[in-house]
Amino acid sequence: SNAGSLSIKDSAGTGTVVSVDKTGVQSGSIKLDASTGKITGVTDGLVAAGSKEAVNGGQLDAVKAIANTGWKLTTDKTGTGAVAGSSVEQITPDETVTFIAGDNIAVEQAGNKVTVATKKDVVFDSVTAGGTVINNSGLSFVDSTGTLVANSPSISKTGINAGNQKITNVKAGDVNSTSTDAVNGSQLYTAQNNVKNVLGSSTQIDATGNLTSTNIGGVTGANTVHDAIQQVNNTATNAKTQADKGLNFAVNGVTPADNVQLGETVNFANGTNTTATYDAATNTYKYSLNDTLSLSNAGSLSIKDSAGTGTVVSVDKTGVQSGSIKLDASTGKITGVTDGLVAAGSKEAVNGGQLDAVKAIANTGWKLTTDKTGTGAVAGSSVEQITPDETVTFIAGDNIAVEQAGNKVTVATKKDVVFDRVTSTDILGNTSILSATGIITQDKDGKKSASLSNTGLFVAEMNATGNTLSSSSLEAGKLTVKGTNTLVLDSVKGTLTGLSNKTLGSGDFASQGRAATEEQLNRAQSNVASILGGNAANNGGLLSMSNIGGTGESTIDDAIKSVNQVANNANKGWNVSTNGGTANNVKPNDTVDFSNKDGNVTVSNQGNNITVDLNKDIDLGAAGSVTTGDTKIDNNGLTIAGGPSVTKNGIDAGKQKVTNVADGKITADSQDAVNGGQIHDMMGAGAYDTNGNLSNIGGTGQSNINDAIAAVNKTAVQSKSTVTEGSNIKVVSNSNADGSTNYTVSTADDITLNSVTAKDINAGTVTTDKVVAGNTTVDSSGLSIKNGPSVTASGIDAGSKVVSNVSNGVQNSDAVNMGQLSQYLGGGAGYNNITQSFDAPNYQVNGGSYNNVGDALGALNQADQALGNRITNLGDQLQQAFYSTNQRIDDVEKKANAGIAAAMALENAPYIPGKYTYAAGAAYHGGENAIGLTLRKTADNGRWSLTGGVAAGSSGDPSVRVGISGVID
């Protein structure tokens, strides 16, 4: 019943191993609480592979904490790496980490592998390789501190600066009126040698004034350019005649051939299932069979064996044939498949015959029938064939309980059974019969030894095979059976004592039909508690358990569900994606591989830190490039948009200057570039104008040598000149060492001028009594201006004029300007252009108006004194207010502490059914104390309780409480 209980004692009979009542089951520390459904007191179970021990909520919470911890993500740098944001982010299960490809980086995701590489075409603001820097300005060289290396080449939009270094191995540039190519030393040597031959005395000139040459261009007998060109032209004409014949092409020897003239294009086109390619390295045209073939309906494909005599695979419109195997295109069937291996791990194909055998076995199912042993009863024993997907129903008959849990079916007797008649016979043939009329025991011959019915109890003396029932008695509802073990059946207490079977696990245990004792039940409950582990406890036969495996659950079913939920959460893992793409889930124990795809980045990890570095040397391949601003480096070389380029074909200055070129070697075999300075030295400094153009060779004003010589000749004729002294000028002539005349022109010692105008005059020391310039006079007294200012030894007289553009005064003796005066006086003080006078300031102080600083300061002083008195009064008032406030806060704190002490003093009186109980208490808290008294009345049946209490503290009013509690079924 609801008030019943079961206790299983230990072997000594002194302690309860397992207890069961309406509240649940208790075994040791394990409690199966019927009201909460929790199993509490579960000790930590073994967490290891193969462990069958229950775990508790604490252990599961630790697993949950680990699972929910996930992993941490942050950034760091090495070398010249840059980091924006380095906070440590916690990545929890099922959260997504996105790898974003920044500038010049390509991120590729394949499942749980992430590959970080540089892009094929990269764009940088600046690229530094050792001491070489490429940026938006071009190319330059720097030292370890980043400072430009002196006298080093550079390339920019404005041109090429050779940095006072040689440009060597320069291919000869075009020399014509429009050429912008650089020329090399040998070209300049040739030009210089020609000039030398033309102008020098060693020049070989024939009688007609022409240079004489033999075998021009290697053409024998061509001593003139005309002869050489004519012979070359004849050779070219013959070559053209042959070239005009063109080339003849035929297909499979079929004529006529197709004639192709030089300059025309022969196109090697892709044929059916073939691809035409050209290999520039070997100058070879190739036709290759396509990897993917497309045949017409009449086409076919055969693959021969290595000997070329047998067909291994054939493909046509009917399908594919390989040996006995046929893939029939019309039926969609694969035929001729031999039996494949049917075993674990086998990858061999199976045929329909093998599958049919499996199908036959699968369709056989199993058979069902009934039988009996002993006194069992059977109704119907036909053999039934149970085919796949057929349902077998287990029906619970009288006194039978059938329980299904998934694919497990448990058949047991019900807890409460109802029989018309129960007969029990021992191995000697003695029989006990329990029926509606009572119980009868009799021997193997049918002689009744005892009976109990509604008419009374009958016990007969008997002696059978040495077992003697010597005496029996029935007194006051108690039946005592004496023998080796005395049994007492007490109808008042409802107990049967004296049973000797108190242990479990004996050789004949559970085979003799004996009644179980409290001791056996208690041991069984203790065994259950031991198996449950944790805080599972057997308290007098009641098994209890809570917080199973640390899950916070009190039933095994709920605990397993909780563990599964945590395991499922842990198995969610986390998500990884790149560039906002599709996320891939990374499960626990999966590996995310950060790989280097193109060899230009190095991916490394130290612990949980992943570092992606751009390699010192990068290779972007033939199709790759590096771009920084307008500068681009690719497989062809270096180009600057709108500027120079350095490619395999040479250096193109891009219509810019090549500057800072070191002196190149000027010899017949030199290929060095020469600079403007070398040409400039050849022509002389004075031969060039400010733009660097030849304009004044030899001071003649001519831009070419011929005109310069002509000008010199003309000048020589007109070389005579005369110099005549003018006013205030003195001329002295003398002869130079080369015979020319030198004229020295200077001013006379005494000069007469109408006026002198000069920006700056530097005359050393000038001594005079007086200098008069218009209205300005400078004499021994100083400087004076008629009707204007004067500066004398006595001071500066402004002459009633405005002194303007005066800087702000700094020192005590400096003059101040109007701006400073107006700023410092304030109050609207300043010069009035309308009245042509200075406006006095106006100061508003304490309700009054004052026009000078002295009066305003006096009024301000009086206001300060009044304000000081008011502040003093306000301080006194605030001090009193703070004192009152603090006093009230202290009172509130004392009352609060007293209230807490009063609540602590109200003890709970005990619950005793049908009794009045009380409890008294005293408490101290925060400097205050209190006493309390509690009175409780509990109902006779213990199902409700009424309580009341009063407590008084050292401060404040008394506290009173009442309450009622009860039991709800």
C-alpha cells in the first residue's frame, strides 16, 4: 500500500542495505526519489572505453564544460607581418570561423582543409626584396635602414636614373631624326671617329672628297654604297622569285596540292575527336586524340590487348563489351557478371543469381510455434512462418505482464497474480495446495498434515522419512512451528520470522521455491545500489539516487538522455568557411589542414597559434605578376604605366630621361651606354642652352659644327673693335700674351649723376655731413621727414601719424599695438573709426556699470566679500544636512541588522504528528542581537502543520510570522 515499505538488511541484520517505500528506493548513498524522479548520491563512475559504470552530473558537467569550451582563435605576427585585431575569441561548438582572403591572398577550402596562398596576380603598395624596393614610384635600392642608397640606379615614371653607374651591354639604338633609343659607346665612338676623320689631318679622303671603302657589307667588288645595294638587290630579286613559288600541301598523297604563298596562313584545325597543337620549343605541330571522344551512331571504339591481336574493350551504339561483361545500351543491363566475393570489406560486384539467393534467405523469415514443459499448458501448437515485415504479437494472458522496449520484449508474472488453485510439490512428493477455501499440505500418499481454512487451522503429527513435525501451537493470532529452525507466523504483526535463508548466491539459491527474507531483499537492494554507483543508497530496503552521473537527473532514463544531448552538442563541432563561402562542419577530433598551395607562403603552427608568412622569395609562375601602383613585374619583365620598361626585348625609356648614367666606356667594341655629360664634355659646356640643346658651339651661336666653323671664319674677319670712354667711364687698354687687346672699363673716380636708383647699395663706409633726398633729410641729429615722423637721439616722433604694422610686444619695454590693448582691456574697448577716437571699456559687475578698470575691480571686491559670506552660510547648512542624513542611514542600518538577527532567531519547530512543538533561538548580526520563539501544531495524521513565531531585536519593532504546510498526494 501507499504506506508500505520494504527494507533489506545487511548480513549482520543491523544495517539497512536497501529500502523501498512510497518516496522511492534508497541503497547506501544512492537515492531513487519517486517524487522528483531523480537518482542522487551517485559517486564518480569510471570514464573510459568499455566502462559500464554510471556517471554523475558533476562528471557530465565537466564534459559539457569541455565540449562547450571549443577552442580559441587569435592572431599574431612574425617578421614584418601585420596584425589588425589580436583579441582572443572563444570558438564554441557549432560556431563558424570564416577565413577571409585579404589583399593578394587566395583562400581555398576543400572540406575541412583550408589552403592559403598568394594570388597569381598580386597588387602591392610596395615590394621589398633585400635592398630592392618596387612601389608606385618605380624601382629603387635602399640600405638596411630604408634609406635610398647613394649613386644607385632607379626607375620611375619620369625616367631611368642610372645613379652614376654604368649601363652596360646596351644594344645599339636606332640613330635617326625621330629615334628616342639610347646609344652605346661604340656608336658614339663611330660618330666621334667619323668627325675626327672629317676634321682631322689623318682623314683618308680621295680626290673627290669622299671616303674610300672596299667590299662594302662583305659584297665583293662593292666599293660604293650604290654597288653594294645593287648587288644585294639582285640577290633579293632571285630570292623573291623562288619565294613566290610558295609551298605545296597535300593530304594523304592526294593531288592536286594546295599552293600556299609566303605570308599566307596554313591552319592546322581540330578534327573530329582530335586536337591540333603547336610546340614552340620544338617547332612541331601535333595532332592528339581527345581525352573525351564523341562518336556518331555508326562509330565504335576498340581497345586492343598488349599484343594487338585481341580486343579488350569495345564500345559502339549497342553498349560496352569487355570479356564476358556486356553493358547493354538498349536494355540498360550489365550482363555476364561472374559471382563476386560476398564478405566483409569486399568491393566486388555481385550478380542477380547471388542476390536472388540472398532474397530467398531473407524471404524465408523464421518460424513460430508453442510447446510446454512440466505442468505448462498449450492452446494451439501449429508452426507459423513469420516472413520479413510481418508482425508477431505477444499477448499478456492472466497474471502475465509483457513489456516492450525497442526490440526487447520482457515476459514476467504480474506483481499481483490471481489463480483458481496453486499446487506446490517438493522432491519427496509432499504437496501444498492453495485455493479459495484455504491451504492444505499433504504427503505423497495424500495424507493431510495441515490445513488452514475459514473453518480453522488443522495440524497433524507425522513422521515421514525422518522429517518430524514434533509440535505446533496457535496462540493469540500467532502460529509457531518448532523444529531445527523455529518459524513464527504473527497475524497481529503480519510477520513471518525464523527463516534461515538470509544470504544470496548459494548453490541451490532460487531453485527451492523458498520465501525470500528481509535480509535477502536488503542484500539485493544493496547489490542494486553498488551497481548503480554514485550516491545510490539502500536505506532500510529503500533505494535512492540523485544527480546521476553529474547530469542533475534522478532517473537513469533522464540521465542517459542528458548524456546523449551533451554528446550531440560536443559532436556538432565548429564550422569553417573561406571568403564568406559555404561553411564546412569540423567534428571533434577532425583535422583542419592549413596548407601552402603555390609555395609562396609558409603556414606554420606553434601550439594553437597558426602563422601565415609570405616567403622571402616568391614564384608566381609564368602567368603570375606583381603590381604596386603603376609598376608591374611579370614574366616579360618590369613595366611602369606611362613610364619606362625593362623587358626581355630591352629597356624602353618610355619617352623619359635616363638620368644619372655612369660614364660608359668609349671604344670600338663598347656596348656601354654613354651619358649626356660625356657628350657635353665633347662639345664643351658653353655649347648648350639652358634646355641642354646644342645652340652655341664654340661661342658662335651655332648648333652644328659646320655653321660654327663658318661663324668663326666670319668673326675672324670682323674681329677688330674699338672702345671709347663715355661720361663717368675710364677705359685702359693693354696687350694680351696671345697678341689680342684687352680693354679694362671702369667708372671714373669722380662721377656726376642725375639720380641713383638701387635695390641694394653696398658702399662700405660713406662719410658726409648731410644727405637730402626730397623731403627726407639725414644729418648728424638723425632722420627727419618734412611734416612727418622723425628718428633722433631723443627718440621717435611719429609726427601725428599712425604707426602701423606694429608686431605684438613681448618684453616689458616693447611697444604694444591696438589689437593687444583691445584684447586685454575687453569690455568693448577699441578704436572707433566713426568718431576717430578710443572707446572706453564697459564692465558689468554685481548689477553696476563701470568704464574703467579701477572702479570695476572695487565693485568686484565687494561682490567677492558678499559671495564669501553666502558660501560660508551654505557650507554650514550642508554640514547640518549631511549630519542628519548620516544619522538616518545609521538608524536604518541598525534596524536592518536587527531585522536580520530576528529572522535568524526564528528556528523551525519539529514536525510531530498530533503534538505541539516549539523552538527558541537567539542570533547576532552586525552589532545587533535578537531572540525568537516558534510554536507548531501538527495534525494527528501528519498531513498538515500550523506554525507561528515572534522575534524581537535590539533595534526596531518586533517581527511576527505565521505559516501552514501540508502534504499533497
